[in-house]
Amino acid sequence: MKRRRFLTLSAAFASAPSLSRAAPYRGTWTGQAMGADVSVTLKGPRQLVQRTLTTIPAHLDDMERAFSLYRSDSALSRLNRNGFLRSPADLRGILDDIDAAYALTDGLFDPTVQPLWRALADGRDTAEARKLIGWRGVINSQTDGIRLRAGQKLTLNGIAQGFATDFVRGHLKAAGFDHALIDIGEQAALGGPFTLGLSDPEQGIVSTLALSDRAIASSSPAALRLGDQWHILAPDGRPPLWSTVSIEAASATWADALSTAAVFMDLNRLRRLKREAGLNRITAVDAEGNLRTV
């Protein structure tokens, strides 16, 4: 299940350098993908902007064919169905990122919680599903492919939107753009500044920030309930400590994955995460709406 979007665009596209000396043109593509409302806004020469925006749906379809739980033909669905995937080029990069996020969060970021999520959503007993949790049981071999333990399934919903955001940003940068905002549930900027509002599901807009040449992602456990549980699940069953955590980083993939785990971390652990992961900023909102920034 997707995590809702919590960073709302409140003002964007102040004056900025364009791709040419001609008056810059601003264009936006909007749609849906990766379980989120998507918008990609570019500034540059009119023909280049319009031509580039027509390529966005194909890039997003590439991401869904790799990571979607709801497409039976996706690489992730085939892996979950068969327990094995040989030469998974579509998944290799993101699985390497998961390895790193798992280590940085002491295992709090763990995509093998999918059977537990499904059991909670269906109202079933969770005992067997909890036994299947454990990223260390996933074999990710460069030569032999990916293999899951019997019964294991993965969800990439805590990282795939960020990965897709970086993927699209990379294509835009390669096309020559230096001023763009990509929103695929997580946000990434080329150039800037872009003013974003940090929104909490209980408190509404609690802060604003300026984003330039970086990415940002937020996680809010209370946005969706699974019975009496939150929709963001810790592999060891601990409850979240924050209503919303927002992470600003060079990479949307990094911000997405680490914000998912960060809702379970106290302030000291957040400070350590920021230092070890090289993050720009972590903003945490508690149940009373108080902000803590590290």
C-alpha cells in the first residue's frame, strides 16, 4: 500500500536560469503512477519542454513494470509469486539501495514485512507472517539472481516512489534541464528554490522549506490504519514515535527509505542517522504537532 504524499507544493518556479537566452517556457505533466498523484514541471525552451514532457509516461511505466505490487507482469510480482528471479536487471539497483538502508537503520527498513501487511489488511492472524520477516533471508546474487525464503514476499512501497523520482530527475538532467520539480509522492528538484509545505495528517501544514537541487520525502504512520496497527510497520513490532518524519537528502531514494524507518527512531538515533547517511535535514513532528529538526 502506498504512503500518502505529505509535502504539498505551495509555491514554485521563482526566477531561475533557463536552458537558453530565449524567454523560458513553463510546462507541467500530471497523472498517476506508483500509487501517487504525479506532477513534473519543467522550465526551458518551449519545444524542448513539450517534447520532454511527452516522455514522462513511458519512464513511469518502466518503473511500474519493475516495482508494482498490483501488476502481475511486474518484476516484483514475479519475484513474489515464484520466490526467485534470474538476472533481475529491473530490480538490481533498488535492491542494492535496500541493502544499504537496512544496514543504516539497524534493520528497521525491511521490505519483507509484506506478508505481515497483507495479514493485517485481511484481518488474519499475524503469527506466521511475522516469522517470515527478515531481509537477511533474501539472497541477492549478481550471478544467480534473487531468491526469497519460502513464503517471503517483498514490498517496495517504502522506497520505489523515491527511486522513480530519482530516475525521472536523471533523465531530465541528461536532457539538459537545470530547473525542474518532480513529484511522485516524493519530491526532487533541479535548481530552485522551490517552496514546499510540510503537512502532517493530524496537524495540517506545520512548516515550509525551500528545496534546491535536492530531494525530500515524508512518512506519516497514522495516514492509514490496518485495524489497530499503523500502515508503516516495524519488523520488530515496535510502535512509531512520530506522527510525521521528513528527510531532505541528495537522493529521493535515500530520503524515501530512511524516512520510512525514521518514524521508529528517537532523537538521538535520528542524529546518528543524519550523520551516517550524510542527510541534509530531518524534521520530525510529534503527536502534539511539535517540530524537532536535526
